[in-house]
Amino acid sequence: MKITLKELQKNELSTFWELAFSDNNAEWTKWNGPYFHDKLPSKQSFLDLSKINKYLQNPFRKVIWADNHMVGLVSAYYEDEPLRQWLDIGITVYDQNNWRQGVGKSALGQWLDELFETTSLPHIGLTTWSGNYRMVALAESLGLKKEAEVRQVRYWQGRYWDSVKYGILRSEWTK
């Protein structure tokens, strides 16, 4: 399976919305920070080109393509905006039929390569929660180190979970 990362283009907006946001109860929504109770955008608002769309042609959000099919998204954001010295990354593979096939590992590895090539930062991080065991396993499989665990701050499904921070140094990644 060939995995590539590309910026989302205007002519792909509808297809991406169908993949990512058409199902309010999609399995991925139960793992991607579900305690925030984020609302998915409506198709009309997502396709409205009179508003800024943070997914469209954004170098810090790239669509994951598997064999020429959209399957997910990698992202990056600065924890310390406007200083821009502390970068965190994320990944979502929307269709669970693509889970456990190496898509996430390949895409996140490519994303780390790209971000270390295009920034001068010595560190890139990833934040998840202790209940997202797939993300924890993915981070560890790529060599990211657990750097912090803030205990019992994520409340979901009647219990508290830990917020877990992973990271990797440029010197570790380029080995």
C-alpha cells in the first residue's frame, strides 16, 4: 500500500467532508479527544468558500492517501503560538477499515520526516489520552518517548483518564 500526504484542494472538499465528518457517530470520534465533545462541521459550512477553512491548502494539515484514496489526516500546531518553538502533531485515520494496516505508522513517520526537514525545531511532540491505546502504541512504535503524564484530567464515560505527552528529538529521529 502506497501512503502519501497532500494538502487538501478545493475540488476535494466534498470528498473529504464525506470521509471525515458525514457520520457524527463514526468510530474515530470515540478516540480523538472525545471528552472535548467537539461538533463536526456541517457539509454546508465546510464547503462554504467565503469562510476560512483550516483544512484547505494548509501545510500543517495534510490528507493521508492510501493507494490514491483519502483515508485520514495528519496535523501540526504550535503549543506556544506565537513563539512557534513547541510543535505538536496529530493523526486521524477516519475509516476504521483502514486501522491496523500500517497506514498510521507510515503516515506519521512521513509527517515527522517532513516536519523535521521543513523546521529547525529540536523537538516534536504528540499528545493523547491514556484510553487511546492505539495512539499510545503508534507513538511508541515510532520511537517517541513518554515525556509527561498528567493524571486523571480527561473525563470520559464516567471516569477520569490521563493526558499523555510523547515526544522525539531531531537527533533521535534522524538516527
